Amino acid sequence: MIKLDNFSSFFVANWKLNGNFKFIDQFITEISLPQDTTKCVVICPTTIHLDYMSKNKTKFYVGAQNVSQHKDGAFTGEISADSLSDLNVNFCIVGHSERRQFFFEKNEDINHKSENLIKKNIIPIVCVGETLEDKEKGITNGILEEQLKKSIPISSNFQNTIIAYEPVWAIGTGLTPTNKEINDTHSFIREHNSKFNKFKIIYGGSVKANNVNEITSLLNVDGALIGGASLKSDEFTKIIQD
Ligand code: PEP
């Protein structure tokens, strides 16, 4: 398993359902990785492109966007943690809000997925976040507490799991919480349960080249999860170089 302690910050590119071989070739030629090797750059292409990405990668890590909650068996079309491990995948996003919303993933599924990944030495990046309705009702912390309690398995610790705070209303919208809100929420995640004190907590939701620096330099923020802006090699280079 990758040693998370070796890194000062994490930049995770979530390509979602985008990219093909040609795109990958071009992206890899165009990006420039940071000189600072304590910055951990992870690119998560589609499952189909994981192997190609792993074989052609330079100084970044490869991550998956999802994994089955089942270890093996009669689950047609699913991809197991074991299969990801065969492809030398080091990280896997789990519980992204799009999976919770469109594929009806529950905290309990995310818990099983994370547990299976940890057993295969793959680091789960567990996503949690409130909807706009939750925020307006003032129940963000309660929502996060419940998501964390149920979706982080007992086997998780600061050395084998990353938490991603992604307010659902900030994903792909160009909206972000204020820097104070981000820092306070990360602080809540870290402090409300001593289990999470030393976890790496990254922020996701409309991170771009022009706001990454102010967000990732916040005391309680250990990096960023980037969607749309990670598909543009020049923008992503600026994000990881900042
Ligand atoms: C995401 O999908 O995880 C994400 C953060 O997207 P965006 O950066 O486009 O808001």
C-alpha cells in the first residue's frame, strides 16, 4: 500500500465518463508533474482505461472511480477490488455523490467497498458531502457525521483511507463554500470523532487553477479532488504546480 505519510498533499483527478486512448496519450504528453515529489497526483480514468493508464503513466498514481461491494460471485458486470489490484491500482474513489444519487449507493455499500479495497492494499477515497437542502437547513455536520459513521469501515485508519469532503451543490457548478466554511467543515470532520484526527481530508467541488491555492493552503485541507478542471491538461498542470 502507498504510504500516505510520505506526502504533504493529494491532487485527485476524477475523469468520470470521459476520455479515450487518444485523449490519454495527448494528456500524458501535455501535463507537467510537480518537481515537489511530496505532492501526490492521482488520475482516475474510466475502468476500461485503468490498465492503459497504468502502463503509460509517468510520475503520477492511477485510481479507479468505483468498485463492487462484493468480493466475487454472481454479480454480472461488476469490478472487484481483487481485479483492481491485478491492475496495480493504488487508489479508488468510493461513494461519490453521483454514485449515491444515480446508482443509489448507500453508506453501507460504501463501507463494504472500502473494506474490500483496504484488504487489497488499495486506498479508498471516501466521499461525503451535504446537499444544498441540507446546507440550507443547517444540518451539514449531522449529515457528514452520519455518512462518516456508516461509510468508513472499522479497518480504516489514517494510513489506509482518505476522506474527500465534497458538498454536492459545489460539484460541477462553479460554486464553492467560503474558505472559512471549508476549513471549519474539515476541522469538524477531524475533531468530532478521535478516529479521524489524523486522516488526510481533501476538498472537492469546483476546484480550478484560480482557487486551488487558497483552498489547499487552509490548515485542515490536505489536497483536492478535481472533476471538470482535471480534463484540461493545461488547467490541471496549473492546479498541481501551484
Ligand atoms: C467531482 O466530481 O468530484 C468534482 C469535484 O467535480 P468538479 O471539480 O467538476 O466540481
